[in-house]
Amino acid sequence: MTLMVNCILSQIVALVGCSCNLITVLVLRRDGYKDPTNLLLLSLAIWDLLFVATLWLRKMECPVTYIAEMLGGEDNFMLAKRYNVYIMVYGIFNFYRTAMFVSMMHIVVLTFQRFLVVCFPLKVSLWVTVKSTMVVLVSLYAISLAMFSPFYAGLAVGAAFDQRYNRTFPTFIASKFFLENFQTMSTYNGGFVGVVRGPVSYFLVIFFSSVTGYKLSKADKKRLAMTSSNNGYSNKVTRMLLVVCAVYIGCSLPSFMIFIAPLFIPWFSMGNPQFNLFLDLQELFQAINSSANFFIYILMSKKFYDNCIDLLLCGRRSSKKTARL
């Protein structure tokens, strides 16, 4: 099962996610940075791309190790071990965690923005602007990088002995910094970062999405028409983004479960085979979530669909329309 998840499913989802998010970034860049929602979705696509790309680099350890075992030989064995160590120790693993966190926080900001649009339609244009959205995004980047910065010094390169080849090989171990601050780092990781990334963000998205969906379904059409002449378009955008949030809630359920399960199942913890498999499934579902937005935009936004087709056709479609006019 682990081989299927890491060597096959994760590779497919990561490649699809990288391609789809790259296209999304190129399409959304066409509309510029004049609209706060477009700016937020562009930032989300960039961080989804970074997350899926770093996840792919990390999960490449599985096929690299598997192929090395098939081919045999000391050189292939050492190559697989070095790849795993470099990915874990030299920033890729921790940046992958940072990118996943930033991506998840984008959904929280997104649901809060839609909450404001639906609940405070008269004031939202003053609160949700390009400038305020830019400030929120830059603050999110800075806070997230600061939150995860201690973990970049948490691993170091060590050595282990392999009897088959009668030689030492590189492996990753806890760094001196981590061991000296073990209690603080463990509490910080599980008690703060884990809580914010797990139940706090999860329940915030559920709360804001539920209120937004309820307000949207119960809103009086006449009152909405009087509120804004652009309300029809705004409601379509809100419904599309609620689907994005619904996919996030479904795909993030394993992340929430992996946080609370050890509280009720003592043996379900790091090092247990079932726990490690659940971690792999959690990462797979997060990759699916980061890859799904492109398909949601395509199916629910005609503007995005047209811009995407125009991009893939290198502008030929828009040129034809202009010629007809």
C-alpha cells in the first residue's frame, strides 16, 4: 500500500498538480493585480505549485530507492541514500511543510473574504481592497516562514552502517540544536504549529463557509439587486470559491484526524506503520486539494475557461474574435 501511495499515486497527482497550477498562474496573471480575489487566487496557485513541486521532490525518494534496489550495486544504493538525506536535511522537506501551511492559510483568508462579501456587502469594498489583500498576503508569507524557521535547523547529516556493502552511508538524524531544545521544539510543533495547521484552520474554514453558504442561500434577490449591480457576478464567484473550500474541507479531513487520533489511540503515533501510512495518505489528499482548483475554475468560470483556451492556443482564439469584429 505504501508503495502504491508514494511511488505511483503521489507521482501522478504531483505531476498533474504542477501542470495545472502552472497554467492557473499564467491565466490569472493575464488579469493583473487590480482585483483582490484574483490576487488571492494567484497567490494560492503559486503556493500550491510550490507545495506540489516540493512534495514531488520528496516523494521521488520512493521510486529512486525502488529502482536502486532493482538495479543493485553499491553506487545505486549510495545514490538513493544521498537523495533521501539531501531532501530531508537541506531545506526541501521543511519548505514543503511551509508551502503546505501557507496554501492552507490561503483558504482561511479566502473564506473570510467571502464571509465579508456576503455578510457586509455595503462595507466590503472599503475593507477588501488590493492593498489590504497584499498586506494580508505578505504578512502570511512572513509569519509562516518565521513559524517554520526553527525546523530548518532540526535535522543534520549522520552516518549508518550497511552490512550488505560493508560500508557507512549518509542518513538524517536530529541535529544538536533540536536535541538541546527537544522539549521546546516538540511542544511548539505539536502544541502550536499542529493546532493552527490542524483544528484551528479547519474549523475556521467550516465556520466561514457555512455562514457564507447560509447567507447566500437565504438572501433576498431584490435586496441583493439593490445592494450592488454586480451582485450576480459576485454570487457566482462566491459559489465557485465555496466549492474550493468544500474540496479543502474534504481533503483536509485526514490532517484533522491525524492530529486528534493519538489523543484517543495511544499506539497511533510516529513510528507506527499504520500512522506512517496515514501520513502518506494525508499528504496525498493535500496534493489532490492543491491540484483540484484548476478543474473547479474550468468547470465553474467561463472567463477562466476562455482565458485558459486562449493561453493554450497562444492567443489565436482572441485574434480570430478580433478579426470577426
